[in-house]
Amino acid sequence: MMIMGNIQNIMRYPVKSFTGEYLSKAQIMSYGIYGDRSHAFIDRTNRDKHLTITQFPEMVTYKACFLGEESLDVFPKLKVIARDGIEYDWDDQALLDRLEEETNRTLETITYSPTYVPFPAIEVDNILLISTEALAELSTSFGEPIDERRFRGNIIYDIQEVGIKEQDLIGKQIKIGSEVILEINQFCERCMIITVDPKTGTRQPKLLKQIVKERNNHLGMYARVIQTGTIHIGDQMTIL
């Protein structure tokens, strides 16, 4: 076994396309982080697809976080904070009314089970890992600090082993802490979502162009869950 690095940040996105919450620890389920993309808006005017940042970039200016103890029976209370500071509970009709007015679409909310969130909500695979090295390199070449939340990663990690490149990890299994095992499957191909500032909702198209030019449009890696358990900030990541 070879030490790969350590977890620096853990992020969960309780509502699809909303900005999420930083965690000190997370329960890894078969579908990924507990509660990740477990709540979403269904767009009845767009063939019942999920409403995402692609259709409504300002979604990213909303923040969502769970309050209370996590359970496999029911999710904790979910709080949403809009960009103007107004707070809502997930079930508040006022939140749905506001999103319908802002998007000019007919929407419905959907909540999945704590034990199962389907792939359409997570898109490609269970967990997205992003290295601090990749973020630092991009910030340097771009000429300004880049908010890591743009990339919607679940695990932000340091690569500690000299000489390890992300492309070397594709197809490998990694162990995190004492329990969790993931299999890294593919690079994350980026889209316009990363161009949206999570603070303001404004677009910065040249960021995507930079990643296309420098990194073949790749930033981060997708992994599927092999073994569930709990991960913590600072946990060691080992290549099996």
C-alpha cells in the first residue's frame, strides 16, 4: 500500500445545484456522502428533469445545510439560505414559489431516501475528488484565487507522495481512514457550471476555456463506493 495523501475538506450538497456545506466528518453510503444531492427541484416544463445551474445559474447562490442528527429513516431538517439572507425550510411553500418566479418555470420538489439517492441526482458517479494541487495550479495559471466551491467536489485532498499524478490513479482503489474504500473511475469533464460564481451567480466563461486549454477539460476524479463507513478531515488516503 502507498500513502496517497490526506483529506483537507469534505463537502456535501443537500440540494442539487445549491451551494453545500463543509463537514468535519461524513458518513459514506453506497450512493456517496449521506444526503448528497438528496433534495432537488423537478422542472415540469422541461420533461420532468432536474433543475440545475445550467438552466438557472443563480441556483448556486442559494446555500443548503442539514440541522440535527442524521438518521437512516429520515433526513434531518434542511435549511436553505437565499442570496439575500432570507432563510427557508425545505418544505416552505415560499421557497418553491420564489424559485418558480425567478425561473419562470413550473417546479416541484423531490426528496430521496437517506439510504438511496439515484444516479440522475449525482450525475456520473458516487463521489467527486479534487486535489489541492490541481486547484493551486489552476489559480496560478488563471492569475487569481479560485473558489473551490465552483467545482462542487465532495473530497478535497492533498497529494503527499512525490511523483503521483492524477492520471496514475484511474482504475485504482483507495482506502480512506480505517473503513471507506473507493474506486477511482474517470476524470471529471467540466462544463459551464464552474464558470458561475457561487457568491454572486455571475459568469466567468474564461475559466472553462483555461481548463480546456491546460487540462484537456479535466479537473477532479469520480469514484464509486466499494466499502461504506465514516471519513474525517485529516484522514489518510492510501492506494491499495
